[in-house]
Amino acid sequence: MRLYSIASGSSGNCIYVGDGDTHILIDAGVSCKKIEAALKENSLATGDIQGIFVTHEHSDHICGLGVLARRYHIPIYATYETLERIKRCKSLGEMDDSLFRPIFANLNMQIGDLMIHPFSIPHDAVNPVAYRVTSRDNKSVAVATDIGFFNDYIVSISG
């Protein structure tokens, strides 16, 4: 399994996670150009990305989402409430409704070689989640951003 941070912080968040032929992004809070360059630097094409998993609707997690999704027709996964907020965000531009895929906290989903487990986190957003990603060979990583505190639930899911 490979993981690297394309951006992390108040100016933007975007994490790459991949294994074998499966590649995803967690958040797209920087420009499409910056994401393309970072992926290329790591021997990946942006068109290889099979999904963008959004943690929540704040701009530092979604500002590159519109261009990226339109240019590469990449599915966008997030909670229903987060997707609704993204659809209303005028600065992202129009996106094809078929790209929006609702996920639910504590309900696993498989994309290629990766099992993605969304889990609820405390944050001032409509229904924020973090993600634990597990590869077929049982390696895993959790990406949890913008949490002011952690509790037993978060520790048990992410650890």
C-alpha cells in the first residue's frame, strides 16, 4: 500500500492512497494542477484515480474537486449531507450528478484492491467522516483530519 500527502493544512488537503491497480484520493482541497503534478511526480496519471473520498464540505477539502471531477470523470464519494453541500457550492462549477456517490459511516465499501471504511468524526461540518483504508494484504491506514479531540470510538476504528 502506498500513501502520500499531496497537501495537508488550512491551505488545502489531499491524500493519495493506492495499492496495486487501485488508486484513490481523500479530499481534493488544492488545485487540479497541483494534484496532477504530485501524481505525475509519483509515477501516476490523474486518470488512474478511481474515486475521490471527501471528508467534509469545507473549501480546504474540496476546492479542486470540480475541475478534477469534470476533467477526469472521477466519482465523488461522501456522506449524503456533504454531497448536497458540494452540489450547492457555486465556486466548484457544474458537475455531472452521476459522479456523486453517497457513503455511510461504518458501512464498508470495496474499490478494486481497497476496502474503505468511513467513520464519523467530530467537526463543525454537516456530516463529516474520516476513512480507514485496508488493502487485500491487510495493510491499513486511517486518514482523519480536522478533529479537535479523539474518543474511544475513533481510536478503535482508526488504530
